[in-house]
Amino acid sequence: MLGKSLLELDNMPLDELNGWRAYWLLEPWGCHPADERTDALLRMLFAINSKKGTKIPDRFIDRDPEPVAKRTTKPTRRELEANIRQAFAGFKVTRVPATPAEPTAPDK
């Protein structure tokens, strides 16, 4: 898990581990651009190794079973807010108090 040994995982702070859990909920299969690159390579390999005139599939990797272009309705504001809350659920939010600006010396 995470490319770490069991000892490293055991010593990992709980906040960090929860952050990785939240990331996994967001991207369980890895990063989207990596999938796009892999899909492009698969299409290229298919084209190189198929007979001339063979239709090349539009996609080999289907990350989103309901692509945005095929959705008939826009998500509501409440749905969007819920999606954002879910995305950041595992992150610890801390507020840093604003520090007053240091007074500057007047020009002479």
C-alpha cells in the first residue's frame, strides 16, 4: 500500500493515512491523465496491428460509466456541494490565525 513497508505504514501519522484514504476514494484506480495516455497507446497499438480499414475503438478504458457529454441534466447545486464535501471529507482543515503586518519604518 502506497509503496511503503508495513513498518512505515504503522509509523505513519493517522492524519496522513486518512489523507491517503480520502485520495483513494477520489481516485481508486490512479490518476486520470495516466489512463488517458494508456488509452492513447492502446489505440495506437491497435491501429498498428490491425488490418487497413479496421475501425479503431473510441475508448479502451472507460473510467466514467456515464460520460459528461451523455448526461441529460446538470447536477443541482446541492449535488455539486455534496460532491465537493465528499472529495475533501478525509482532509483535516485547519485555520491559521492571521498575523498582523509588521509596521514599516517611515521614509526619511
